[in-house]
Amino acid sequence: MILKDLHPIVPVVHVTAIDRKQLKREGFYLCPVYVTTSRGPTFVFETYLKMESEETDENIWILAGVALLMAPE
């Protein structure tokens, strides 16, 4: 991770479906995924990203405006 890098490339992500009853929400950030950097109308879905530890406050990520973008620009 490089500090102050505004658009780091996310590695290939392997997605696995699980039952909602088995979903753990502690230690995860509910991250919005957009098609482009214009955000608003390009919203696709939300996904859970694992944070560094379960005690990490997700509000830090929310206030920073962290989101995943599907198209590099």
C-alpha cells in the first residue's frame, strides 16, 4: 500500500456466495461499488471488505469516501 495513492489497483477478487445467516459483519466495511468515478448514477452494488481488525471503526472508511471503481480512469 502506498500512502496518498488515490487510485490503487485492487487485486482480482474471488466472490463466494454464502447464506445471510452465516454472514459476519464485525470487522467488515460495507463498501459501495461504482462503474466510474462519477459515482451517483453509476452505483452497482455494495460489498463487504475485510478491515485490518474487528475493532477498526468503519466510520473512518465512510468519512474517507472509500469506494471500489470498476472502470480505471
